Amino acid sequence: MVTRKARIGARRRRRVAAAVNDLTDAQWAALREAWGGCAYCGALDDAPQRDCVLPISRGGRYTVENVVPACRSCNASKCNAEVTGWMRRKRLDENAFLRRYVEVRAALAVAPDPVP
């Protein structure tokens, strides 16, 4: 008999495999450095987790535009919730997060290659 947890895990692995996930290790390192801690609560964590702002279950992907570093507590608490609603429930500063999110994305944006 397959457990519920195993079925959910298999479904998530299929979703991740089906999506275009192009976050490189270098991009992840740049994101960690740019945020300097948990993107949501600001906690300094030696091993932040990759959290999708738009969850995979809602169509998100592991890309530089959608991933932020999160402490274990925030990542587990957010689960697959919509980020701004979750931040309101947790009484976190969603405006500060959104401003910083835009700043980090702009700072890490790579100029397109010139067309010959």
C-alpha cells in the first residue's frame, strides 16, 4: 500500500521534472549573497533553502526570477501558499519583501547577448 506522503512526493517530482527549471548553482549563490539571509524574515541562516515565490504546485519553477532563499521555518510555514497572503497571516512586512524582491531581480538581471 502506497502512503499518502509517497503519492504527494511522486506527484511533486513529476511536476518539477515537467517544468523548465534552469536555476544554476552560480545563480543560487548570487541570490543567497544578494538577499543576505531569509528573504521573508531576514534570519541569517548558514543553509538557506530554495523557496519558490510562486509555488511549483501553482505553476512556479526553479528559476532565478522565482526562487528566494528562505530559512527552514519560513519555507515550511509557507508551504504552497501565495506569498503575500502568507506574509500577511505571519505579520511579516510584505511591502519590504516586494520592494527588495524587485531590487534583487533587477540587480541580477543579465543583459541579453547582442545580436550580430
